[in-house]
Amino acid sequence: MTRPEAYALLTSMTKSESLLRHMRTVELVMEAYAVKFGQNKEPWALAGLLHDADYEAYPEKHPHIIVEKLNTLGEHEVAHAISAHYTHWNVPYETLLDKALLACDELTGFIVACCQVRPDGIASLETKSVIKKLKDKGFAAKVDRNEVYKGIELLGVDLNEHIGFIIEILRKNKAELSI
């Protein structure tokens, strides 16, 4: 599947600008992690881009619709990672891609939320600020902190380094992302 094909599939089910931006941010982070880990960046980027593609149109069936479509198209690795991007679904984490998507999804969204309450957005955001906000259960309350920590554990990365890596990738793309 090419990126234009994936984007067409995404926009056939998702219209919300904030949700589209979320998936773009996760796509960028996943692509960068693929490079860092010496993996094929295309499936990693596709998993980031499409992980919530069916959430707006089919919230009660999420992620089954996008997973089914991807499996039909032969994108089994991406489909499996998407089917596992929430621990409560009890899907096994078989690959580094599976673990990375879990580790990047909630935390990337959380970091974007941190940017939105800062006058200069991501420009001066530091890891310690994100960690402080993670401890504040009232801030971005919908972000499941257990998912953040479980993803980091499964991926085997340091919390500070992981947050710093995501900030760096988002900062490089701040103009496109408007953060």
C-alpha cells in the first residue's frame, strides 16, 4: 500500500482535523523510530497513519474495520500492529512494530496536548514538563497513563529518552503540524 492509497483510505473514514493531525503526528514518530531501529519505514509509517482511521466513523467497531480492510489488502503486519495498539484488547505484541505503535500513540497525543497549553507550543517544551504533566491526572485526562507506561516497558526504552525523541520529531515538523 502506498502512502497516497493509505491517506485516501484514512480520509474516507475520518474528517476531524484534530484526529487527522493526531494520526499524522503518530505517522511521523513511527517513521522516525523505524529509521532509528533499522526497520522498513513504510509499514511503520502506515501503522501510525492508519491506527485510528476507523475511530470516527465506527467508534464501536474500532479498530476492527481498518484491520479488516488492511488484511484484505495484504497489509497483515500493519493490521496486526493496529489491532494491538491498546493493551485491553489482549492482542499479543509479536513485533517491534506492535510495541512501538503502542508506545507512541497515547504519548504522542499527550505531548501535542502539552504543546497546546504553552504560548510557544513545542518550541521550548522539555521532557521534564511532559513528565510533570503525566503526573497531573486532570491534564489530558482521557490519556490512559497505564498505556503510556506499558508501551514504554514493552518497547524497552527509557521514559526520558522516549519523550525527548518524540518532542524532537514533532519539533522538526512543527510548521506542518501547527504546534
